[in-house]
Amino acid sequence: MFVEDNNMIKTSNIMEAFLNKKVIVKYGEGIEIVGTLKSIDGYLNAILEEAVVGETKLKYCHVRGIQIQSIDIY
């Protein structure tokens, strides 16, 4: 997954390990979103599929990266 080159770890593919996995996104002000990570960019803008926010279920959910505190595999 990670490539070592001259004792340095390339981190360009770190988020690929999270793609198509169920994740929990911790958002500003204590909001947590659980869903399958379908897309993420360098700014951490993310698209989740089959997302759950509290008791609300969403087919797709776009999360703005600027307000993300963390993304963890669920």
C-alpha cells in the first residue's frame, strides 16, 4: 500500500485504503456521519454512500473537507 523510497514513505495513496469501506466521519460540532466512502480528494471533500447521520439515512452525502476533524474505518 505504501511505497518506501530512500527511507521516506509516500503518502499519496493513504486515502485509497479507505475507499469502498464503511467509515465514520467526525465533523465539526460533534456530528458523526457513517457511510461507505466512495470518493475523496486532496482537500478531504468526501462522498459517502448509504450514509447515516443520527437517525437520518441518506443515499449519498457530500461532506466538505474543511470541517472534517477525522475519518476512521468503522
